[in-house]
Amino acid sequence: MFWFLLLTMAVVVAAVTLAVVGGGGGAVLQDAEPERLTDPLPAGRPVGRADIEALRLPLAVRGYRMTDVDDALGRLGAELAERDARIAELESALAGAQATAVTGPDLFKRSGDRPEGGTGPAEPGDGGAADGEERR
């Protein structure tokens, strides 16, 4: 039994040695090129949801590449700030339009109609006389 274990151990050591050495000098692995951001965010148009979902940041030794992450987050921050400014601009324009619609002239009155108090332009042929008064 001892000889069997010794022979098995020798075979295992020889197999590991051959695997490490490679059995020859012909098949050497090439150095891997470092990962780069292959599909960055689009520069010519606003960033959309599909762009964010398709974004894959390359890995480095200790996580993600800081420059790629900083570039992506900087671009997203700028896009969000631009959209927030546009939303604020549109909301203020809408509030201004609603304020003028509420306090502005009554759009349902005709231009010749009298206001409720009876003052204002008289109807043609009336001569300024109120109802029930005689014209002199």
C-alpha cells in the first residue's frame, strides 16, 4: 500500500510540473489588453434610458476604472441639471400663462357688451338713455 501511495504521489507531482511548465515553449499566453469603455454615452444627443441601461463600465484590479465612472457620472449630472433648468423654465412659463388667463380679460364677452354695472359703451341706437327714460 505504501508503494502505491508513493507512486500516485509521484504521478501527481509530475502532472502538475508538466502543467505548470506547459510541456514546451510554443504555447505562451499573450498579455491581456486592459479593458476600456467601448460604448460611451452619446455626445451628439441627450442621454436616454436605453443609453444608461446599455452602459457597461470596465473592471479594474480594485473595482471600476475611476476615470470612466467619473466621466459617466459627470455627463449624467450635467444632463440632469440641464433638464431640471428646462423643467423650471417651463413651469414658470406655465404659471405665468395661467395667471394671465385668470386675471386677464373675459374671453367670452363680446366687445360691444355692457359690463354688469351699466357703465361703458352703449349699444348702437340707444343714445345713452337707460331703460324707461325718455329721450329728449
